[in-house]
Amino acid sequence: MVGTNLAETTWLDSECTAGVFAGTEVHGSEMRRVVFHQCKFDSVNLRATSLKDVAFVDCLLRDVDFSGANPADVSFPGSALDRAAVR
């Protein structure tokens, strides 16, 4: 998903495997019980996103913006975070 606009979307009981998100807008979205497996996130905007029971498993998150996000039970097992913004 390159340059895709997913702003203000709702993700529920979802799983994504080996996906690439580059320049993707996901700000203001709600994610609940979502798992990302072996995904690559590059310059993804997750500002003001509600994240509940979300797991990033064996993912690469580079220049991801979590500013103003509302995380609850978010985990990153085996993942690498590079220059993530969490203001």
C-alpha cells in the first residue's frame, strides 16, 4: 500500500502478513485486535490513531509517526523501530 489514504478507517479483528505500507496515511483511525506479521512500514502516519490489542510481529517500522496516538496493549515482538515519533 504505497501512498494509500486509510485515514479515519476502522480495523477490527484483522491480520496482515508480509505487507508493505509506504507513505500511507492512517491517522485518526481505530485499530482493535489487529496483528501485522513481517510487514514493513516506511513513513506511515499513525497520528491520533487508537490502537488497542495491536501487535507488530517481526516488522520493520521506519519513520513511523505515532504522535498523539492512544496505545493500549500494543506490542512489537521481534520488530525494529527506526526513528519512530511518539510525541
